[in-house]
Amino acid sequence: MADQRLIKFRELREKSLLGGGQSAIDKQHQSGKLTARERIDAFLDAGTFQELGALAQHTKVDFDMDKKKFPGDGVVTGFGEVEGRPVGVFAQDFTILGGSFSSVQAQKINKIQDLSLEAGIPCIGLNDSGGARVQEGVYSLAAYGEVFKRNVLASGVIPQISVIMGPCAGGAVYSPALTDFTVMVDGTSYMFLTGPGVVKSVTGEDVTQEELGGAAVHTQRSGVAHFRAADDNAAIELTRKILSYLPQNNNEDTPLVATTDSPTRVEEELNTIIPEDDNKAYDLVHLLDLVFDTGTVLQVQEEYARNAVVGFARLDGRAVGFVANNPGYMSGVLDIDSSDKISRFCRIADAYNLPIITFEDCPGYLPGTQQEYGGVIRHGAKIIYGYTEATVPKVCIVTRKGTGGAYVALSSIQMRADVVFAWPSAQIAVMGPAGAAPLVRGKEIKAAPDPKKALADFIEEYRENFFNPYRAADIGQVDEVIEPKDTRVRLIQILQVLQTKVQTSPNKKHGIFPS
Ligand code: HXC
């Protein structure tokens, strides 16, 4: 008797491993995708997966659903480890009814969300689903709400990452949008509220799935996704890497990683990286590589709003977040999209106890009707809000331009930066010399016997007196002017001091983030 029961159980278990069956698995492989179980195996450390809900099936009967039952009901859920640290994971199984989202699927996902939050461990979703299971009607819609609610409540407490590895349509897109990071796979994943068919009928536009919501669209144009990977395996590897920079939860620090890069490495090349010509760009990413532990820079939203560069790196093995203006793209100016990018990243770094290192070389906020009509004022305000709200260690290095509002917004002392360093090439002032000339000496220059020479003289005088780091250092806006080659050493030293920093903010339910 006992044997029969075991045999039945084993049969059920075997069946559950096959998802929607071999032909559906073959179809999944033919479309260039791994199955849910293969994804989980690739994501977790070998042998660490413990599954829950493997045999759960839906109980619906409408539209002959009682004849379409599969153990697991379209999602594989459980816990495992990534680099020895526990994580919760769910992977939608497209081979079962297109991974469509049922109430049983939601219950399984909710269980992982709840236990991950209570245990204080990251929760990772591998998404591949045709959306709400149509045959379940409102049950399925309510079930999405249960996932969204948990996404919001866990936000900033445990890392949540969504990996989009197939379709993600309709309201389903809001769960990824509520998580910390969204990774998309090139060519096989897409996200949109309504598909090409609905778009055509409502707006008359002809658009393909890829054009509407492919990985390139969301990493380059919309900013909805933060990372793009070539295939399933690359997306999974990237997700493991992202986790390596994050703590398990908001009460912990990211573990130190042993590094062979010396904390006393002096980098002579930094002394010559800023060109003599103010208007010339330089390779910002190379600059970051020279400062941080070798090979540790990981950009977030690398392809979006490229005038700002944000991401993770390590300093003497300690994980940090960085924000930098990129002189190689739109001169590093701040605009709507880069304000969103920078402020969101500051909030993520602050939530997860990562120091924020800012490299400032910014001519200011971008002027013009397009920006004003788009609300650059409220978007730009987010940077001020994001920096000021953050209580993690904040160190700013003004490498070149620190001009106008951008100077104040970007991790200035008033935004509660702990320490501001400046390189001798720093130019901290209300505006550049050419803009200042008509305002300060307009009449004199016009009336001068040689106005051109008078203008040149003024620019020289302005540069000498104003367009340098020393005035700012006089009044404590810059704590120390340093040689660029010493930047790595100084950052490591000051972070050692600041690692025990405690800073509080007024008690409140929550602030009103400008959006
Ligand atoms: C039930 C679904 C389904 C769904 C797919 N299937 N989506 N079953 N509900 N939402 C089933 C198919 O009937 C099929 O079953 C199997 O999954 C595989 O689907 P195919 O169409 O054969 O696969 P493919 O050609 O690869 O196309 C994939 C697809 C397409 C593009 C995702 O299936 C599709 O357009 N699905 C509907 C997408 C959608 O509009 N979803 C609702 C979004 S609105 P069989 O038995 O034939 O193998 C929404 C609201 C959420 O989600 C709101 C939250 C607040």
C-alpha cells in the first residue's frame, strides 16, 4: 500500500519536471529559450534548489479547464543560494498554458515573496508568460494585485529583481516596474501594456513586438529596463552579478569581496586625464576603471540617458554605488532622463546601504522648451531630493565643471555630502566665463577701445579668480583639493571613516518625492 502511494507520488513528481510536455519544451528550445527549470538550475548554485508547490494545480472548470491541468500550474517556485547566500526565486513556465497567470500561480509566487521578506533575502522573478489566464477572469486580475502589493511592501527592504525572458504584457508589466531592477533578453523578451494588435486598432500605428517593447526599446528609450543580455544564460549570469553588489536586506551590508587591487594604488594616469581644453571630452568609464577595484564597474541603465553614468563598483572589496556626469555625451548635461536615472539610483544605493561616490563634471541643467514642457523642474528636483534624503556615506569628487544648479544638486555639502574633494582642474562657479562676461562687465567690454581684448581679459580674470576649486575650498564647499592620482587612496581612506556614520532625518511617514 505504502509502495503504491510512493509510486503515485513519484509519477506526479516526474510529470511536474516535464512542465507542459516534451513537445512544448522542444518549442521553447527552438525559440531560443531555456525552460523554467533550466533557468533556475543555471541561476542557483548547483544542488541548492528546494522547490515548494511543485504539484499544485488549478481548480477551475470553465472553458474545459478541468482537462488542462499540469502539476505546478505554470510556475516553478522555491529557494536556493547564489554564491552561498539564500534567495527566493520563481520562474514562469511558458510550456504550461503559455505561463499564463492563474490564482494558483499567484499563491505560489506570493508564498515565495512572503517568506523572502520575512527571512530578509532577495526575491528574483524569471518572467515568461502570456499574462492573465483568460479562462480565470477576475481571479487572475486579483492575483496580479497580490503580487504588486507584495512588491511595494518589500521595496527597499529586500532586493527584488525581474528578469524578462519571454512575453510580459498587460498589467503584468507592473510587477517588474515595481522591483529594483529589470533585466531583459535580446530578441526573445518584450514588455508592453497592449500588444501590436491593440495598438493598431486604437491608434492606427503599425509596430512590431520588438519595436514596441523589445529589450533595446526599454534599455535605450523608455528606461523601463536596466540591463540587456544576449540570451537566457547571459541574463542569468548578469543577475547573479547584480546580487553580488547588494546586501541580503536593508539591515545588512554587502559582503566584502577579497581583492588583489592595492588600496594604496596611486594612479598617475588620472593626473593627465582631464584635457587642457575645457570643451573636450575624456573617457569617463576609463576614469572610473582607474579609480575602482580592477574590473568591478557595473553600469546600471548603461544605454539610457548616457549623459549620466551610474552603477556599482568596489573599493578595496567594499561595494559602492557611483554617479558620474559623462562629458562624452551631451557634455554631461543634466536633463529629464538623467535626473530620473541619477535620483532613482541614489535611492537604491541608500536603501541598500551602499556609499554613493559622485564624480562631478557637469555644465548644468539643459535649457529649452522641450525640457521645460517635459517638466525638467520636477524631474531635476529629484536629484536634490535623492541626494539629500540619502543617509549613506556620500563622497563627491569635482573633477571639472561644477556649474550652477547642477553643482548644488549633485552631492554638494548642502545635499548632505560628507566630504567633497576637488581636483585642481575643478571649475566651481555660477556659470562659465563666456556667460558671465556680459552680466559682470557687459557695459565696460562694449565701451572698451578693443572689446575683443577686453572680453579676453575678463575671461582670464574670471578664470583666475573664480573658475577653479580654491574659492569653494575657502568657504568649506570643498573639503580638500587633491591630486587626481590619489583619488582611489583618498576614497578608500574616507570610506573607512564613514563606514560607521550615523545620520538621521526628521521622523515622517514618508516624504513627497517630486515626480
Ligand atoms: C490563457 C494563454 C494565454 C493567456 C497564452 N496562452 N497566453 N492561455 N491565457 N493569457 C496559451 C495559448 O492558448 C497556448 O495554449 C499556449 O499558451 C502557448 O501560446 P501560443 O499563442 O501558442 O504561443 P506564441 O505563439 O509563442 O504566442 C505567445 C503570446 C500569445 C504572444 C504570449 O500567446 C498571446 O498573445 N497571448 C495573449 C497575451 C495577452 O494579451 N495576455 C493578456 C494580457 S492582459 P495551447 O493550449 O494552444 O498550447 C493582462 C492583464 C493583467 O495580462 C492585468 C494585471 C493588473
